[in-house]
Amino acid sequence: MNKQQEQSSDLRAGSYRIPDNLRAYIQPETVITRSPGRINLIGEHTDYNNGFVLPAAIDKAAYVAMTPRADQEIHLYSVDMEERYHCTTDNINASADMSWPNYILGVVQQFLLAGIAVGGFDAALTGDIPIGAGLSSSAAVECAVAFALNKLYVANLDKLSIVKLAQRAENQFVGVQCGIMDQFASVFGKYNHVIKLDCRSLAYEYEPFNMDGIKVLLLDTNVKHSLGSTEYNVRRIQCETGVALVQQRYGNVTSLRDVDLAMLDECVKPADELVYRRCRYVIEENNRLLNACRDLEAGNLRAFGKRMYQSHEGLSTMYEVSCPELDFLVDYVRDKPAVLGARMMGGGFGGCTINLVEEGAVDALIAGAAAAYTAAKGKTLKAYVARIESGTCLL
Ligand code: ADP
Ligand code: MG
């Protein structure tokens, strides 16, 4: 990134406003942070295969107002839920009946484990990321808290350390085995850019994503099939099985990242047709993502959108992690000229589709999709419109 780009992303931070509902909690020493939710444009089920993902931070965020205290007490307040929780720094107790305090306390615990002397504080939390919709509101909360603690206790952690610390908080304190993408995208997001993140090396590059006249539309199926978590584990094992089969002939292979389609044809196809299809999707998805980055560099969002449809096709027919509701929503938009591309986003078996839509067509599309979805599936559709914005910052 050159100096000018660096400055322009910094300047963006000045345009984010403190939410009105946090103003009551601001005192002279208060630190206020904003940390956004994220989308992933392409590159699904590639992270645990050492592949690439292509996330971006969005214009919906979590906000924390944190004020130091003279004692060792931690007083937390959720403005949105109107709930309070409190404990002390020498006894970081997880909350049993409310989930939200644990996303904050997990981060505090990681600071303490890192040897950073965190004192008592008051924190008020609010946000406008839809919860549980696959936009990673949890990572946003963690990263907002981590940024605030980093500032308040002058810990001088760099961005990547904050990302890893927030991920450990979710893994260890909340008990969710998330990868690194969500926290990475929240912290490293950049206005009108997507992040090409190499999950093997954590090397990253920004790719331009010009949102002029385009909106990201998330269509929420409002379903979460219970199959999801078991099938996720099955997919991971199938990918490992594929790697093991390739390793018999190519000893230096450690993940699907090291495998190309020719090796797969040679080693896996004759042995296990199902594992072959799973692995083939992953390798194709990585290749698709790299080609999609070239589309972005050429400013060709239409070509990019076509690859999103291909990604969905692979997820649905080869990797088999879609569901009838997700397929319905992608099929519904497929022949609409105002929709550049669409696919399921996230682990699958429910959640949202992500759509690139011409701005002027968004409202009519939502209305049409909602009516069609209810008629076909008897369920209510939810819709969120997003822009690509910058990552975590102080306000
Ligand atoms: P997501 O896909 O949105 O990350 P998760 O289930 O992983 O869904 O995390 C959602 C949880 O994060 C919520 O149940 C809540 O505990 C916490 N959270 C997110 N946003 C807020 C908020 N604005 N206020 C309080 N808690 C929040
Ligand atoms: Mg989450």
C-alpha cells in the first residue's frame, strides 16, 4: 500500500460517527471504538484447507465506550439488550445466562494472559450488525473491545496481534472454534476494497472493489438446519482423507492448497469418488478466487459476479453444503439483469445469500424475493443492504 492509500483509509476513520445511544456513557477519559461486521465475497470452505478467502468489512458495526475505573471492577452494559453484568479483573467469571458479556470478558482474559495489566473499567456496548445472520457480529464485538483495551492500557499491540487475540477469546472463552477470517476482516477492512487473505501464511493484499452504483444485498433464509454442524465436521474429514490419498504419492503435500486438479485425478478419483468431488470443489474455489481478483483488478464486476454463481453451483452440487432455501434464493435472482452475482455465504445449511445488485433495483428485488420466498417455502425473508467500509478504529 502506498502512502496516499494509507492516508485515504485513515481519513475514512474520521467519517464514522459515535452512535447517539452511546453518548450518555462518555466521560473525559472514555475510549470509543468501532469495529465492523464482514461479508465474504468468494472463497467458502477454503479457510480450513489452507486456501484463500476474500472478505470485506461493512458499514454495520459494534461500538464500545470504555472508561477506566480506580478499582478492579468490570461493569458491562449492553445498550441494545438493556442488560448489565459485573465481575472483577482477578475473577473473570463467564456469564451463564447471557451470552454477550462473554465476548467481552474473553478478550479481557486474553489481555491478562498476555501479561497486560488490565485494570477495572466500565464498558457500554451497542451495534447495528444483525446478530446471528452470518455477518460476524461476535468478532466485531471482540475486536472493538480489544482495540479499546489496547488504547486504554497502552498495550501497543499491532493489528495482527489483536486479530489473533480476539480469535483466541472466541475459541477459548466462548468456546466457538472459528477461524481467523472474521476478526481479520473486521480489523483490516478497507473502504471499497476486499481483502485477499491467504489462510496458510496470513499474507494479505487489498483488491479494489468499486461500489459505485452497486449494493451488497444479503438475503437471509431465516433457517438454520441442524445438519450444519455435523456436516461441517464430515467435510473437514473428507478433505483430510483426500490429502492423505494424495500424500501416498506426493509426500510433501500437507493440505489441499498443495494439490492441483491433475494430482487429484491421479490419486483420489480412482479411490473415492465422493472425496474427489469434495476436494475438487475446494481446489476449484481457490482458483476461482484468484481469477475473481483479476476481474476486480480489471474493474469487471460482471465477470466477478459470474464467478459467485459458479461458487454457489460448486457449493450446492459438489460440496453439498447448500439447502433448498439457499438454492431457491440464488435461482430467484439468477436471470435478473440487475443482479451481477449471488451465492450462499458462510458454512451453509441456512443463513444468507450474498448478492451484488445495481443500486436502483435493490428495493424491488427485495420485495419480489420476499413474496416469492414466502410463496415457495412458507417462510419469511429478511434482507440487509451493505456497503464496504474500513476496519476497526477509534472514534
Ligand atoms: P454472528 O454470526 O452474528 O457472529 P454469533 O452467534 O457468533 O453470531 O454471535 C452473536 C452474539 O454476539 C450475540 O448473541 C451476542 O452475545 C453478541 N453480540 C453481537 N452484537 C451485539 C450487540 N450489539 N450487543 C450485545 N451483544 C452482541
Ligand atoms: Mg460469530
